Amino acid sequence: MTSAPSLLIQDLRVSISGKQIVKGLDLQIKPGEIHALMGPNGSGKSTLCYAMAGDPNFKTQGKVLLDGRDILPLDIDERSRAGLFLAYQNPPAVPGVNVANYLRTIYNAAHAPAPSITIPDFEKLVKAEMARLRMDESFLERYLNDGFSGGERKRFEVLQMALLQPKYVLLDELDSGLDVDALKILADGVSRLRTERKLGVLVITHYARILQHLKPDYVHVLHRGKLVKSGGPEVAARIEREGYAGLLGSDAESEAGAGEKR
Amino acid sequence: MAKSLSPKPAPKTKTKKSGADSDSSSPQLPWGHEAQVQSIVANLENYHETIRNPPKFSFKVDEKGLSEHVVREISSSKGEPDWMLAKRLMSYRIFQTKPIPTWGPDLSGLNLDDITEYVKPEGRKNAKSWNEVPDYIKQTYERLGIPQAERDILGGVAAQYDSEVLYHSIQKNLEEQGVIFMGMDQGVAEYPELVKPYFMTKCVPAGDNKFSALHGAVWSGGSFLYVPKGVKIERPLQIYFIMNYPEYGQFEHTLIIAEENSSVQYIEGCTAPHYDTASLHSAVVEIFAKKNSRVRYTSVQNWSKNVYNLNTKRAIVDAGAIMEWVGGTLGSGTTMLYPCSVLAGEGARADHLTIALAGEGQVKDTGAKVIHLAPNTHSSVISKSISHGGGIARYRGLVKMKKGCHGSSVHVRCDGLILDGLSGSDTVPRMEIEENDVKVGHEATVGRISAEQRTYLRSRGISEEEATRLIIAGFIEPVVKQLPLEYAVEINRLIEMEIEGL
């Protein structure tokens, strides 16, 4: 089953501070596929993302096979270098860290052991990517996420994704805090990477809106730490029409306090 | 390494110094332009000679404590004018009466009864061989890639006076503009009429504190910089200390006079650690920023960890003038350093930017003082400290706003970063605000490296060490970006070395 490349999640359980949030989840994302993971607040969507990426706050059991290699024993930076990228919902500011230097540092780390890229070559590369995302070049002079608006942070996450050239990406609520135009630009950026580089995408969202721009091949619904429904785009359409309550029953929105992270 | 200089053989003979010790104490340059240029050219020749072969002084005393006799010996061995001797003796008397300050870090390890050991050249021993240089210093040289010849000098191993203690890069056109830049001893000898009104008078009088009094009694070495009216010096003037000359570096006196509408940047120091067996440094820096002038004073010190580094640095900033202090204290055991800006004229401005690194066995008691005396004066202080390995970093600051300084503002920001559970950081800010129509801001943070930041950076594929290094470099960036590039690069490398062990 695992001979073809894929991001294969097997019976994944995630807990934080002794409380289990994800309670046994199976999912396979193949290169070039877009999967949407939806669910009410507190269902465990973000927890799943950060745990898979390797955030040390979470304890995991089960397996996550990235092209056949179990990445759960790896540290967070090793998982990134293995080809998994997590776009943060709220990336933290790191004051004083120059964006241009930072981008070159992570680029070199991701592409090691290839020799470090020269500064002029990197500048060309980064400016081309920024142009595609309609980002002003003055970004390069700023400090990492410092004073960035919500939309700027999201754009910057997608820029990093484009530069690191991961195989699989987890997008945690990419749509939150974005206006429609920005959302379209970023969704187009992700779609382009999916087509050009056969990127496998798991997009986490509460609302179906982003899925009008970033057309999913599959839609899954997470509820109380388990996948309760999987299907095509019609699942998202139904959630949009009926809400989670329509899909899951009357207790769907009653999970407040279950600890949706970030 | 830009830090040090090619050694030159020491001439065996001493140049005869011109005996310009007449006591006509006018603060203005009395000469016409031509005479001025001639004088400066002559003076520079003398200067270049003296830095190759600095005036030595010696005295034979058996007394352990500092005495009037010792002070007289120092003065007469330098051939100083009477007014300087009088100043030394007055300073000595003040030193005797003042108690050692107890409000700051513990100075009980400092034995002032043995002060002669600190003062007299014969009392100070250079390390005679590499075996005597502490390992941590050798390792640092290794890591910084400092060539052996320079290590010998920095480590105090080189036996003879074979290198320049100071290097003043003076461009020809500066000389022609009447800029004076020379050793302080030479300044006293050559320009007494210029030096006397400013030397430890209204800026840092001897009575300011115990150690300024000590300094006034026994000072030696340092720099004298005079920038005439309207002269703007684009390139920074740099001096590099090399602790090979016993006469220099312990009680050096720096006097900078920037006349109206002039501008100058002065940089001193070195990021590589200096090993010195002497255990007390007490420098005084006096800066006069006249009307509408701009002075930037940058210093980076990395004395070895056995050193008590107790300095007094102050600027008097006249109307419309801008004073900038940029500093890094990396070395020494106990440091007390609070550069002070006295904003004396309307519209004067001061910016203080400092970094302190406190590692094992180090106490950094550093900060800034800003004193607003005139209306519409503005100051800002940014202080960054990093403590690790059991080091203690304390920000100690004073903001004083006198009645009548309306329309003025001050903003103080001090951030302490603690890298491990052994180390400490705190802030002791003091504010004395007598005027209502002012803006006063104070922000202080003390914290550890944010796990969230580190996790985020690591999620982009960089190692924990690299993530830590980036966060720390970012933390000090507001100060480091104001430093000359070679200092900035070396400070970052030093920090990398320090955090490797974490």
C-alpha cells in the first residue's frame, strides 16, 4: 500500500497535557491532491496539523509515513527537511531577524547538502516568487513577521512554502483574516504549486469559503478527534448550506473548550 | 582581522617633546588658520612618532597604597604642567575621602590598599608565556581565527613594545581642517590652553565618584579629539586598544570637543578578549557636543574576566546638538558603566544604545543616565542584555527631567534575555521628573527565548542551535546594526560560541 509516494496517516492519536485530542485518524494524501479537513471549532483540526509537523507540545502515537518513511520519530526540523511544511495560522514575530537573511537561511537548510545559494541568485529567485504572490520587495527589509498584518503573515507563509519546495503541506486556516482578493492570490499560489510540483495539500478550514478558490479533491470532516465523514467537494457544499449541525447532528457546535489550538 | 595592526619595531630613542605647557587657558583656538595647519602637521609628526614610541614613565615606590608621593611621581615623570599636577593632587584628596560605592555590584574583591599595584607600570605584569593565558581566552582566539602574532599582543605575551597602542586613521584633509587627534598625554603637553578648561572640570569633575577621583589622580593615556567649528568628518575615527603598553588602557582619559556645527564619530575598542593581569580599569570619557554638533561615541570592550571595569562617561550636549552612545560590554568580571548625557541646551538630543553580555563569573551593572535641563530636549535609551552561564545583567538607569524642560521627551527600553536557569537579569530604573509638560516612557522586559519562536523557526527546517542563534541575533539587532560591520560580525560570532554549549 505504501510503495507509491504519499503522506499516509495511520491510526494517529495526539494528546496534549494528557488529554487526547485526535483519537485515531487515518488519511492518505497523494502528490498533487488537495484534501480539505473541515470541522467545528475544537474538533482537533489544528492539533492534528501541529502534531504532524512535530511541535514538541504534542504527544503522538500511530504512524505518519512520508513517502514510506515514518516521520513521527523525527524532530520538527527534520520533518521539515523531509518535505513536510506547515503554514501557521498565527506565525509568531521574531523581531530583529531580517526577512531576506532568514529566507536564505531556511532555503539553504532545506536544500542541503546542495551548496549554499549565492546572494544574487537567491535574490532573483525570491523576488520572482514574491512577484507571483503580489508581495512588495520592501518585505525583504523587514523583520520576521514583526508588525506584519494578518494578511501579510499569510502571504509570507506561502512565500516560504514556495521557496522550501516541500512535498506535502499542511495549511492551517490559511483563510482566516484574509480579504477575498488576498485569499484568491494565495489559493492560486497553492494551486500552482500543486500543479507544477505535484504538491500534496491538506487544507484546514472552518468555513467552506476558501474551497471556492482552492478546489479540493476530497473533503473530510473531523469531529471530536475522529473523521466522521469523507467525500468529494459536495461535502463542503453541504456544510455551507446546512452547517455542521446539519451534517453531524445537534451536538456538533457544542465542543467549546475542547482546546482548539492557535 | 581589522582589529589590530602590523607590529613595528620599536625605535630605541625617544623623541623630544615640545614643551608647550604655557597656561593660557582660552577655550577657543587662538591661532590663525595657517599657523593652525602648521601646528597640526608638526604635531602629527610628533604624534606618529609618539605612538610608535610612547612616552614612558616610571617611578620607584615601595608604598603599597596610593600616596601623594606616588601621584607627584606620575606627574613629574610625564613632565606635566603645574595645573595638571594640582588637578591630580586634588583628585587624590577626594579619592581618599570618598567611600567605595555600595549601591551597586559587590566590589569587595577590589583591594584599593594595593592600588599602586594597579597604577605603577612595574607593578603590572604581562603574561610571559602562553601557559599563563587562560584557556577560555585561547579558545576564543582560536575560534575567531586571530593570527598568532595578534594573539601574542592581545594575550599580553609579546614582550616588547612592538606594536602601536592606538591607531588613529587621520586623513590628510582632516588635518587641513584643523582636527586634532592625538594621545591625551600629548594633548596636555601640546594644547594645554585647549585642554585645561575641559579636562575634568564641568563634565566629569574628579569628585563625581570614587573612581573618577582615582582616575583624576593617576590617569594616563587615552585620546584627545578636537573638531573645529563646522567641520564634518564623514569617516569614523577609530582607535584600537592593544594592552601591551602598561601605561595605557587602565586609566585612559578620552576628551572629545566637537565645536558648533561639527560632526564626528569616534570608535574605540575591540571585540577580541584582552588578557590583562591587572584587575582594575577606570576610564573617564568627557564629551562636549557644542551647539548643533553631532557626536557618536562607539565603544566595545572585552577585557578578561579578572578585570573590574569601572568607568565614568559623560557628554554635555548643547542646543540643537545630537549625542549618540553605542556600546557593547562583552568582557571583564564586574562592570559598572552608565554613560550620561546632560542635555543642556534647547533642542538637544541623546540616543543611547547598549549591549551587555554577562557570562560565567560576570556581573554587568550597566545602563544610561539622561539629564534634561533645557526645553524640547529628547532622549532615547535602548539597552539589551544577554545573561548565561550564571552571569548577571542589570540595567541601572537614571532619567532626570528638571523643572523648565517643557516639551521634552524620554523613552527607555531595556530588554534582558536569560539563556539558562543559572543566570539572572533585572532592571533598576530611577526617574526624577520635575516638569509636567514632558513625555516619559519606560519599557522593560526580562525573559527567556520564546519556545514558540524557536519551534516556528525549526518548523522551517533549521536546527535548534541555528534557531537560537537567529533569535539572539535578532534580539540585539537594534544595537548591532549601529556598530561598524566588523564589530557586528564578531559580536555575533562570539555569541554563537557562547550558545554552542547550551
